[in-house]
Amino acid sequence: MATLLLLASRKFLAFAKANNCSPVREAQDQTWPWGLDRLYALLTAHRNGKDALDDYMAPPLYEYKTLQRKSIGGSYVIETAEPAIAQAILSTQSSDFALG
């Protein structure tokens, strides 16, 4: 597992370098390993009278339009609210990225 994570991280960094990408700010809203606290908040949002998108997903993107975070398993997730970035991904390499 650690080898796969290292390879994924190197692939991610190689992609960023090859495409002249600026560094992406690391999200600061996770305190538990792999963001399990954030995952728990998202899964229990409705029960707690919250909206997962409006109360948990969107607020970190108000200050910085693009954020990076480590997900369960250590993979990187890039979140963006920047239309130009989304358009570039969809128009050039949409099959390389998961959308959701």
C-alpha cells in the first residue's frame, strides 16, 4: 500500500511539473488522519441539520478557489471552484480525472 501511495504521489508531482502547475494550497480543515473527521461530518450532516455541500464542502473554497487534500488511502484530491481550471480539465484530459 505504501508503495502505491508513493507512486501515486510521484505521478501527481510529475504531472504538475510537466504542465507548469502552481503549487496548490493544502486544505486546513482536517485534523484526523486522512480527513476522517471531515468524512464523518459529511456523512452525518443531514442528521445534524446541516447541508453537506453548503456547510462542509464549499466554505474552504471561499478563501482559496483550489485546494488539495489527502483522502482515505492517502490519494490526493484536488477541489476547485475555479471555472477556468474545470474547463481546462474537461476539454483536455477528462478521462484522467474523476468528477463528482
